[in-house]
Amino acid sequence: TGAQQSATVANPASGASPDLLPHFQLEPEDVYIVKNKAVSLACRATPATQIYFKCNGEWVHQGDHVTQHSTDRSTGLPVMEVRIEVTRQQVEKIFGLEEYWCQCVAWSSSGTTKSQKAFVRIAYLRKNFEQEPTAREVSIEQGIVLPCRPPEGIPPAEVEWLRNEELVDPALDANVYVTPEHSLVLRQARLADTANYTCVAKNIVARRRSASAAITVYVNGGWSTWTQWSGCSTSCGRGWQKRSRTCTNPTPLNGGAFCEGQNVQKTACTTLCPVDGAWSEWSKWSECGAECTHWRSRECSEPAPRNGGRDCHGPELDTRNCTSELCTHAAPGTEDVALYVGLVAVAVCLVLLLLVGVLVYCRKKGGLDADVADSSILTAGFQPVSIKPSKADNPSLLTIQPDLSTTTMTYQGSLCPRQDGPAKIQLPNGHLLSPLGAGRHTLHHSSPAAEGADFVARLSTQSYFRSLPRGTNNMAYGTFNFLGGRLMIPNTGISLLIPPDAIPRGKIYEVYLTLHKQEEVRLPLAGCQTLLSPIVSCGPPGVLLTRPAILAMGHCVEASAENWSIRLKKQSCEGTWEDVLQLGAEPCTELYYCQLEAQACYVFTEQLGRFALVGESLSMAASKRLKLVLFAPAACPSLEYNIRVYCLSDTQDVLKEVIQLEKQLGGQLIGAPRVLHFKDSYHNLRLSIHDMPSSLWKSKLLASYQEIPFYHIWSGLQPFLHCTFTLERLSTSTCELACKIWVWQVEGDGQSFTVNFNIAKDTRFSDWLVPDEVGTPALVGPSAFKIPFLIRQKIISSLDPPGTRGADWRTLAQKLNLDSHLSFFASKASPTAMILNLWEARHFPNGNLSQLAAAVAEVGKQDSALFSEAEC
């Protein structure tokens, strides 16, 4: 074949243009072999004297080519088209070594031209799905994720979903979407979503169906409102009355839980029996009068009629003649007139007294009704509230909101007032950094008081100023150059590390770090999503760094790959929140990376902005950490005494806010904070109080427990909830209290703990009211780092180049338990610098430098004695 081709090149066919290289009008394209059917490859070129296929570097035999000759009508040049067939056996001969490919080579008198390579692959589709959807029972409005990983195949299978054998089209239903990983997501389950769901995978070879997954959307029952109390069962004496409610708001459906509690309530009632009046004995006869008559009287008083009883029948006055009618009736004289006037005066007095009595009775009845109607008598026992910071003109303002609640505490305390006031948190001022203009770069120097005002004045000219808090309590700022530095907000666990050379040499930036409250920034959440961290801003936004800064902040998630999908969100300049990173997946950009640890996360970012960590639970086994904290007044001047229980997201910034609030309220901590694992089980949280000495104290809570709805806690948008137990001591001389508080998640794993505490004497927990982290919010240059600058540079220059026997930065990462992030470190210009920066962020200011020195010494590239000297 080669000899023949050489001869063909030497003797081109007549009519070919001697000045043109052949060009392809048709090139072979990628094809798939389905089952045992051979595939055809074709190419067409002009002007061409010969065309041959070469497959996997070898020429195809001339006899396997089918050639057609024609002439291009527009140019008059000869056109040659060649076809070959490729069988499954040819492809399988090299299967597993490399992919089978073919290309055309066309000759003319001017030379040769090669076509593109066409790959021939054997198409297939396995029978078994790698992951199939499973049946689930979910509550209405709950988010649903049905996973589906199709069988392995070439070409990759396309996936579609069937609901009761009908195609699911996300374009027609906004409540449904399909993820890039082929999972079907129902944002909020509806009753109409109860169906059998099937995942269908198909390619050119076959169509596979997964096992159907039955989704049942159930509705838990809810109580209707109580009816009015019925009338008393007896018309006379002791009886009962009742009221009822039904489990129809909503009615349980599809196996949903029936309402808990009673549907009928009864209470005792007493109806006064009517008493009929009866006459007393007649009085004695009066003396005979001037009219020759005398009289006698009786009263309806034995008994008097009451409670609707009948009055006495008959006259109450009896008169008769006392002279056997021998008396003469004379005309009335002056004595009779005086008698009549006296009787009229007595009657008028009686009427006035009656009116006064009626008015007094009505006023007393009205006052009693007002007392009975006062709802505070019924609700004074417990008011669940969510505490917000009080305003300056009302330092003790509490905003009433929903309940709390899981855990036990035995509380003992004296109710005597404390003399010492709460300590104050001193937050020193620092510099605030924003990028300077292109002209001169000047460091700002001023007094601490003037710095804050100067910063706000400069910042107010920026468009993003409206979204920043107006105080400096949760803000740190400073001026930085190429030496880098650190910003931190005391007592929050939030810091920003700017490594050396992150800022270009010759530049000076003003940078700020801010902690936002939930009411300041709107973070939309959907489905099962929940906020896991504080919302933190570092800026100014849009500043690009040459090396990633590291933002450290706490979180409250008990992370596990099978239970959680965790994403890092960043707010864009337009105000919308975007997913910039999914933890555990390969990063789609080199601008962001996140190291998630037990209680904190470290975000590598080359762009400053506003960040938050958001999670979406994948199963009901997912849980968040809550912190339960109890406070009580340091002084109790009245008979009432309140115990406040806070349910917090387990991050330092939330605890700091509660402590500052309690200082303003004059509260003191009773018992060390406790951790509670709150599961995504859609069950509420309950709290109750027990074991109080009934002879000294009584609870004003009417119900047996308090309850917080699940979603109030799970969303994370309310960082702490607060409820109050209002107790009443029976005597002002009672100064000691012992009780037990239980907190548990309904139908979940309960917790209990006991705390003994004496308000007057016990100070074991007073340290929680004092900041345990003091220092300068802004550190600039070498003072911000544990590792000396020169030693740091020596480590980097020693470990960045690949070392013999693996003695380089990879081994250092392994020694520091960071080997799961090798791909990220390798993507940077200096992997060793990334490792040291992360070590600085994790261990400042209490990191053990000698341990790092020992790790470097084991690598064999650095003298650990240098670190020992630096640490001294």
C-alpha cells in the first residue's frame, strides 16, 4: 500500500491544479457503535489525487476504501470522496489501551492535508443504577430531594423523571427542578405531589428505568379553636360544664399525626338554688288610733326570697276596728297632716338610699369584671419572647415573641440584691481600611475618638454604606500595606487574616470587618435551608488581593457528607445572594475555598465582600448545635421572680450579644451554658419546670410546658429565642430557690441537667459576664503573626520546590492534618504560604509555635531551633 501511495503522489492525476493543496469539504466525525452494527466514516476533498484513511496510526488497506470521483461545479476542480466501515471487532482489539480513532490523508501535486480525528466508541448502557430514588413520607410544605445516579454508559445517559408514568416538566411547574446531578427537588411538598416517582435514563443504546419511589405527603392534624363553655349541667347545686374542639385545622391526611391533647375540657360549676320567700309571725296589734282602728304587720323574711325564688303572697299589713264600730269618724286635723308629711319624708329617704346602694353595687361589679377580664392574670406565668437590644430611652424594653425550649437544671438562689454592677466591655478603636485612589497613598493618623468619626465620614460617600451597621461595637478596621495584618471582632470568633504580599507593594488599603445582625441583612432561604454562621462583611467590596485573605467565623452545624449540603454564599453588588462554593465538591473557581472544622470555618477569598454559610439538610438525621443559657435577676424587690432561658445558635457572636443584653437588664448567669443537638425532625422544642418547694414557691405558668415551633429555631434567622418562667414566692422572707428545668425536642432524644446556684454567694459563673477576649481589633505587620517574617520566607523557599522522598509542602500538610486540601494548595503559586496562612488563622494568638517547628523539622527542610528562639 505504501509503495502504491508513493507512486500515486509521484504521478498525480491529470486535471489536478498544481498550485493547490487539497482541502476537505467533509471530514470524519465521532461515531458510536451500537451493538454489532458497523459504522461508516467518510471524507471528501478537492483537489485530491488520492485519499486514504489512517486508523490508530496505521493505514487502512486500499481494498477497504470505497471511492467516488466527481467535479466541483463552481471551480471545475476534481472532487474525491472516500468511505470506510469500522466494525466492533476492530475497536475491541485496542479496547482498554487507548481510544480508537481514524483520520483522512488527502494528496495533491502540491502536498498532503490531514483531516480531523474521528473517535469510534462502542456505545453501551449498564443495567443497574448507581443510585435509585427511595420512598419517603414527608410533611406538607417540606422540601423533598429524590437522588438519581444513572447507570454508567457511553454516551452518558440523559435523565428524565416520571410522576405516575407522566413526564415531569420543570418548565411547567415552578415547584420542581432537576439538579445537575439529576436529583429531583420539590421545593415545598403539596398533597398533589403524593405519587410514584421513577427515574429514567436513556442513550442511543437503551432506556433504563429505576425502581419507583412512593412519595407520601402527609398532613399533621391541628386543633380548631375551643367552643364556648356550655351551660351548667344542673339548675340547682353543683354540676359541670364543658367545651370542645376538633382536629380539623387541618384534618390529618395520608397518615399524618392526630392532634395531641384532649378534645374536651370539663370544669366544675355551681348554680345557686332558688329560695321562696315565707312570712314571719304577725306583730302585736298597735294601740287603738284616732280612727278607732289598730294594725299589725309581718315581713317576707323567714326566709327572704333569693336566687330567683318566689315572693310571699298576701298582705303584709292587717287593720281592724278596735271599738266594735262604736267610734265616730272625725275629719282629719293638724295631727293627721303631720303624720302624712312624716311618712312621705321617710319614703323619700328610703328611695335615695336604695339608689345609692344600686350605684355602689354596679361600680363594684364593674371593677370585678375588669379584674377578671385582665389577661395578664392568666398569662403572667410565662411569656415567651425574643429579646432585641433595648433603645437608649428604654433600657429594659423586651419584645414579646414565640416560645422556647431541652435540658434540666436544679436552681438554688438567694434573692438578695447585689451591690456590684456588671462589668463593661471595652472595645479599642482601630483603623478602617478602604482602597485609596490612584494618586497618593497616605496613612491616616488621629486620635481614637476622631478615627471612628473620620471613618464614617469617608465611608458615607460610598454606595454600600447604607447596608453597614451604624455602630463600632461589632466592627474592626485598620490600615494595611504589603506586610499584611489581622482584624478581629472581640468575643465573636470572627477575624480576617491578610497575609504578607496579599496587598501589592506600594499600596495602602483601608479594610473593615463587620458582624451583621439578622434584621440588618435579608438572607432569603428556601426549603430545608438554614443559616449556619453569622453574616460577616469585609471590605470595601470589589478589592482584589494578590493572595487569598482568610475569613474565620463560627458555625453551628454537626457536619456530615451524607446529612448536609453546605454552601458558601456571597452577596453580589446588586444585592442578590449567590452560591460561590459547595463544600465537599470540586471548586468551580480559584477565588474561594473553605476549610470546615468542628466549630469554625476558614474562608479563603481573593475578593472581599459579604459572606454567610448556609446548609440544606438531606435527611432528618441532620442536626444543629444549640446553646442553652439561663439568667435571673441579681435583685428581687417584689414577690415575683423571673428565670430567663435563652436558646442560641452555638456561635460566640450570639452569646456575646445575649451577655451584653443581660448586663443592661441586670441579670446574672445561673449555670454554665449547655449544648443541645437539635435535629431536622420537624418536631418542636419544649421546656418545663419541676421540683419547686410548694410551701415556699409557686409557678404562675398555667400550662405544663412551653413550646417553640420547629421552624423558628431551624431557619437560623432568629439567632436566639428567649422564654421566661415567672415564679412567685409566698413570703418576702424567702430568699432561696431550688428547681429543675427540663428541655427536650418532641419525639426526640431528651436532655436533662441540674444546676445548684446561690445568687448571694456563688460566683462560679460570673466570668461568663466578663469578656474573655481582649486585645486590639486591628494588628498590622509582624505583630499580627506568630511566625517571624524571615523564618516564614525561609520555610516557603525550602518547601515549595518538590523535595526528594516527598520532603516538601505535601508532607508538611500531612503533619498538620491538612492533606485533604492538597488540590487547593497546589493551585496556588506558593502552597507552603497557604498552609502557613491557615495555621496562623487557626492558632492565633495562642498557637504553639514549637509544634509547628517540630512538624517542619520532621519534613527535614527546616531547623526547628529557629522557631524555639523566635518563640522565646
